[in-house]
Amino acid sequence: MKQKILIVEDEFIVANDLRIMLEKAGYKVCGIAPSVVKALELITTKEPDWILLDIFLQGDKTGIDLAGQLTGMGIPFIYISANTNQGILEAAKATLPYGFLVKPFREKDLMVMLDIARYRHEQNLKYNQPSQPSLHTQIEHIAEKQEPVADRLKQISAALHPVVPFDFLWITKSNPRTSTKDINMVRLADGKFSLIDNQSLLKAMNVSVRDFKTWNNSAINANGKSIFNGYDFRKLRMESPWTQALSDHYQLESALITEVERAGEWFQFVFFNQLSDLYTKVHTGIINQFSKSLEIIVDKVVYGKDPVSGTPLPASNIIEKPVITRVSDPENTQDFNGITGNSKLLHAAFKKLELVAPDDTSVLILGESGTGKEKIAQTIHKLSPRKNKPLVTVNCAALPLTLIESELFGHEKGSFTGANDKRIGKFEQADGGSIFLDEIGELPLEAQVKLLRVLQEKEIERLGGNYTKKINVRIITATNRNLEKEVAEGRFRLDLYYRLNVFPIELPALRDRKEDIPLLVDHFIAKYGKKGSSGVTQISDAALNELQDYDWPGNIRELEHLIERTMLLTEGDTITHIELPGAASANHFSSEDHFKVKTMEEMERDHILNVLKMCKGKVFGAGGAAEILNIPSTTLNSKIKKLGIKFEFVK
């Protein structure tokens, strides 16, 4: 039976081209809708199997608004949009689409994306994965944590920011009006969030309590509007002296306002941003979709009880000290194939792992460096029917740019200078087993094309060869990069991302599972106590408090190395003090420092760009950039392409 597809697109030419392509490929197009209202009518009468959904449509509502309803109905959909900036991709991701097609596109692109989407949908049905948006699940989990309000609000801000970017968030009770429990969350220069009580905020802004009471005696009167850019924001400043004071101090230029009703009382969420004309109806759609999440924030975090003290917590007295929980019952300790932890986030990852391990589905492991991605990959292989076959691990970041194809797919003798013998590539070595491609986000675009072919065709071709070879390999990948951002910036193929992202497993950062720190510390003390001459057998609560106060940018790997080092330096059997790194931590820089901590990639790009400018764009030869940098010109050309350096920048 032909699958029925509804096209939701307000440009008739684009919609008609889509219809022709789909009908040619054997699909049945059951309608074309230019707006959300018309789309809902056709969904009711035509009952489509799939929906191709544009983001910006006729009327007040966007594809983001409709996507939330489609998720609830269980109807799979693919976005089609000309806009692939980071904000749009994050917003799209939050609604759990099965694909994202960028206009303009070829007929082949559409068919490949539909093929990938159908496969992902089948896998989701097979594993019965929940259709609830991941952002809501994440906020729900954070709200239930037994941690201080301040910590939970910071985590919630970090979860909200990618889909609704803000530099200042103000949460207040608007009716009946009170400002005694206002939440003021500011985004720092390093990207982290800080909770500021009213007293500290007034002091920083040099505003008197008397002025504050006068200016803040009423909530913002939005008059039914939600988006305030340009003229609307300037008008809002004139009507609200408190908004004017905030925007002057934090250089705020736009606002997004929404209200939540709880038991007859109204609460206002005001998202401010330093960019003008930032907020669009896409952001309104996101906020509307996640209204339940905002209700949870109000009920369980802002106006709930502090789990540490068990009493309502005024914003001015928020305690930022983590709670220490020691594991007293060994039977409750979770050790999942060598992975230690009891947190809900980790158990969610374990559950996914158990579901997918027995199958051949591609798995994408997401998480920061040091969270244990390789351990998860090994466990997936160990629990699979392929456990008696090889698991081949490849660090994509360590592959030489000129030898990537040879390393992965092999080469024939004489295929290039220096190829004196035939080489069997990593994929061929893993035939019958699994291959783990670590740091997949580092793979250059040329290699991504070949990897996509392997995923689709299940075959490889050695470099210099004239035949293809079928292979039976399960592919497990991992990355610490934000692949959506890489896609948005043109460094990662969108079709490959959706092909790899069939079954993602997200590993939480250690700062998000601090309840596991006591358990991990005990584990590492036991581990290194057996190996070395140290007599350490325990850690004091004071030292454990120090560990819980730290943010752990290096995650579990950093904790393990720190415990090992501390044990060697400790006299006696108890660790009483921890020498933590980060005296000059990045989060000590304020916005007034005019300092931005750069990533290694940003530093490399800036350095190459400066050398190219000095050489007036000359890459190779005497006095060229390659000679000055002391690297081969081919390597430099690859880096220039990977880092997105274009000729117009070299001036």
C-alpha cells in the first residue's frame, strides 16, 4: 500500500515540485496545506502517514507549533526549510523530527531523507521509545532532583537556552502581584548561568530599594503580545521602568514573554536577549509547546520546597551548597558491566543500552569528554550477538588527514606513493563484528561522503581498487561535539547526521549527576588501593564536599586522575583535603573583563588566518603559510577547508 504524505508548505512552486517528486517515486500525496489551520483539517480528513513540514507558514502559527501536535498524535514528520541557522536547528531538534531537508534540494536528497526517516521511525516503534520531547523530560528530571533550588535553576537554564536563547531570565508572580520570590537568572560571559537574588541585583545595578518597589510594583503588561523587538521593545522600556533599568545594565535589546496559570495564579516568564530582533514566532511556538515544562518549573522549583531543608525557600536566601549522599547499602549500588552510578540520568542511558545492544542498529553516543563513551561502546558490543567477533576502535580525531580513506577502507598495493603493500582497512577488520568511530565529528566532509555510502550500501572499496566488497559491520559512533551546530555551520553532512542518529544514547556530564560522586570516589579508592602502595581507604565528608562543589569539566576521567594523585600525596588512611584545579577558572571572568575563552579549534583557526594574512594568502612555496607553520601544504589546505577559512577572510 502506498504511503500517504501531506505537504505543509506555503510556497506553491516548492510544494508542487515536491508533489511531482513524491508521486514519481510511488508515494501518494494526499494534500498541500499552506498553513497550520489547513494542515490540521487535512490531517483529520486524509489521515496521512507522513508529513513534510515547512517552518515558516501562512498565518500566526509556524511548523514548530504544528510539530508539537504531530508528536502528540504520533504522526512522523520531516522539516523542509531554507533556514539552517543554529537557533532553527535547535528548535527543530526539540520537536523530535525524523529528518531535516534544506531548500533547495535535489530529488535524490528527498528520497534519501525519506528512506532514513522511515528506518528511524521503524526503529523507534521497535524499541517503543517515548515520544515525549527530550527537553520536557530533561526539565522534569531536573525538577525532581534532591538538590538546592539554585543548582536546579542553573541546570534548567542550560537546558532551555539552546531552544530559547536568553541573556537574562526573569520569573515573577504577576497576579496576584509579588516580587518576593522573583527569579533572576543571568548568563555569564563563559556561557554558564548565575542566580542573583533581588538584593544583590539592586546592589549591582545601583538601584535603591525604594525605586525597586516603585518600579516593580506591577508585572509587565504585555497586552497579549509575546515578542518584543525593535520599536516594541523600546516602547516596553518606556512603559516599564524596571525593564528599562534591567536592559540598561545588561545591554538587553529584545524580549519574549509568556505566562503560566497555576491554581488561579499567574506567573510571568520574561526572556531577555542582548540581540535586537532575535525572537520570532518560532520561539513563541517552542514556548507554547513546552508550557507543561514551565508549569513544572513553577510548581516544583520556583514555588516549591527546597529538598535540602524541606521548607519554602526565599530567593534571597538560596543556598548553593550541594547535598552529600553516601551509599550505605551495597545492594543498592549499581555496577552495570563496569559502569558505576545510581543517578536517574545514568540509569536512563543503561535502559537504552540494554534495548539496543542485542540488535544491529547504528548507535550514536553523545557526551562530553571523559564521560565514558568508549566504555558504553564496549558494553554494547559485549551484550550483542557479535561479542565473539572483533570490536575495532578508531579515533577519528587522530587519523592523519591524508590517510583517512586508507585507514578506514584500506588500499591496494601501488595505489599511491608509499603504498608498497596491500592494506586491510578498519571496516574490513571489523567484518562480522562492530566498529567504534570515536570523535565522529572530527571526520572531514570528504570522508563523511564515503562513510554515508558504507552505511547505505553496506559495502566498501579499497583505495586504488576496482571492485567493491560487501561487509557486515555494526557501526557505533561517539562525539563530544554538538553535531547540530556542526551541521548548521556546514562542517557535518545533514544526511549522515540523521543516518547515524538512529538510536542516540546521551551520557550525562558529572556535574549533572553529582549524587554519583561518593560512589565513584569509593570505587576509585578501592581500585587504586589494590594497585599501589597507598594506605588510603576512605575520604572525609569535608573533602567530599570539596569534590561536590567543583564543576568537573573533565568529568569522570578528571575525577579518577585526581583521586589517584591525591591518594599518592595523602599520609594516613583518610583523604581530608583535595587540591582542586581551576584557581583561574574561566567562570571567574565577568562580562567586564572583555575576555572570551576560545576553543582549541578557534585558536587554530585564528592562528592560521593570521599567518595567511601575513603571507597575503600564499599557502605554499617559499614564504608561504605552510612553510612558516612548518606543515605540508596539503595538510594546511585540509585544515583551511575544515575550519571554514575562505579567501574573502584573508585580507
